[in-house]
Amino acid sequence: MQQIAQKHLNKLNLLLENYRTTNDTFLKGKLGLIYYYSHLYKVTEAPALKCKTEDLIGEVFANINAGVPALMGASLSSGGAGFGYALNAMSLQGFLQFEVNDELENLDEFLYRSALDLIAADNFDFLHGALGVVHYFTERMHTSPQVAVYLDSLIEKICLNAVEEDGGYWFKNSQIKIDGEDVISFGLSHGQCGIMLILLNAYAHSAHKELIRKIITGGIHFILKHKIDIDFSLNEYSFFPFIMKSDAREISAPNRMGWCYGDLNEVLLLYRAGKMFNDDNLIMLADLIGVQSMMRQDENATMVISSGFCHGASGVAQFCKTLYDERGLEQYRKGYEYWIERTIILLEEELPQNVYAGKEGDMLEGAIGVAFTLLSYVSEHELNWSKAFLL
């Protein structure tokens, strides 16, 4: 399988090699390419990749210095947090030849102040809001004492803005509304699981451990309160809602299984919270739901119809790898192998149809996200690129 995966990775790399974009962002532009090529270079040590990465970094800095609006706002997806995350990650790898702290100091202050505004506006989104800044700061704090101060300030404000309901907590997201009404997203990309995974990542070094623990414990209580009875015979596979209106009048629970939404999100949260807080009950529940989720493989049970990372086969494959690394269950290893195979089968259909034309550099919807997953599969190196996506 590795040889077949390498063949398809080579095809994706060729697409990326020929791809040109004026977009500088992390999720859809040059910063994402820089992040990918720095990991590909770690595997191949090809000098041309190092040169290409350095050229792309130069282009991004040239646009910033010229005032070209290629990055917008503070978000991880298209703004300053994505820039900071990519630069900080490469600095930690020893890839950069300049002192990154000098470049990031002013950015960090801007991101802190922007995150305060986003919190005030109830924008707790991981990809497009305040939590993307917090995610970057949890990586950056190890080399910047000032960022550690910013981070603790933001964490306190985020936790104090949680909505308390029936002994649990949930977070608003002004980015997501239905018919003008607030909705509660349960997913990793925009909702409760992503927010709490980010808070968990900050827990060990935070001055607000008790507050974080209270909010995460209450957040999990809120999620479990809305756990759904499943029935495979009725094609009802999801244990948890996708989204619901804040008064619980309407609940959406499709059979989606992906990186962005679905039961694997909750499984990962339960494992990490269970380990952090020494709660075996959470770990056993994660085992139950996770192992059952590995039985879901066809389109009807997963809604997987593409190789893409966000809600396609490669994202599920990488999620299975993460769960195997977390827990070591054989079912997750087999799930990883199955979804890598599905990724390859879908690529064999998609590549001749130029499905990824024009979005080669889109991390979630394009070729580069699939390439990242295959790179991890074929490499003997332990690549940590998926930490950017909370895996």
C-alpha cells in the first residue's frame, strides 16, 4: 500500500509544483504551501524544496512590507494567526535562518488585541475567530514570555464567556446562525469540540487550571447530555448532533464522519480530557464510541464521497491515526489503513477529472490536505503537521 500511496503523493506534489497563487493565507495560500514544503523537505531533504520554501516566505514578507492586503485580520484561516503559526512551526523545526521573535513580537500584540475584540463579538471560532489566535499562542508561548501573559488573559476571558446551562457549558459562535438565530455547533472546526481541545492544549501551562477544568468538564457534560441513541438498522449512526438551535428545538445529526464534524471529534475530546483529568469513565466511553465508529465505512454511514481533508477520506484517515496514537487500539490502526485505501481509490477517480484544479493549495478542500495525509503515511519520520488541525 505504501508504494501505491507514494505514487499518488507524487501526482499531488506535481499538481502543487505547477500551482501558482496570489493568496498568502494559511488555509488557501502560500503559507499553507510553505508549511507543507517544510514538512516535505524534512522527509526528502531535497535542496530544491528548501529553495522553493524560502522563495515563498520571501514573497509573503514582500507583500506584508509593501502593504499588499494578502492577509486579512487575525484568524488562523486567512489572517495573522495563520502567519504566526506557520512561521513559529518552521522556527521550531530549525528551518528559518532569521530570528523569528523579532518578526512576531508586533504581530503577537495585534493578535491579542484582535482576539479581545473577537471574544467581545462572541466569535469563538477555531478557524475564523478568537480560538485560532489562542491555538497559535499555545505553540508560541514556549519561546515568548509575553505571549504566555496574553494567552492566560485570553483564556480567562473565553472561559468567563461560556454559557452555563443545566450544569454544563457551551460557547456561542457569531459566525454560525440559522435564520438569524444562535446555533450550537458541536464540531471541531467551528464548535464545542474544537474550543475545548484548544483549552486542553493550554491547560498544562496555564495559571487558570481550575477554571479551564471547570469549563471543559461542564462542556463535556453538555455534549453528553445531548448524546443520541443510534440504530444502524435505521441508518442512524451518529452519537452526537452536528448543530442545534440554542433552545434545542431543532437538532441536526447527519451521518457525517470527518475531520470537521462527527463523532470522531467527540472521541478525541473524551480521550484527551480523560487522560488530562485522570477520568477512566471518559476514556471507556471514547473506546465504545470510537470502536463503533470504525465499523462505519460506506458512504451512507459516513457521507464521505471525496478524498479531501475536511470531510473526506484523507481527513478520516488522519483522524484514525491520531486516535491510534492516543489509545493504541488495533481497530484504529485498521481504520487508518482502510481510510488510506479509500483515499487512494477516490484519488484515482478524481485526478483524471481535475477535481482539484484551481484549489490545489486549499488545505481543507484541495490537493494539499490529501498530500499531507499521504506524506505521513509513507514517511518514517514522525510529522507533527496535523497539530495545526488539533490532531
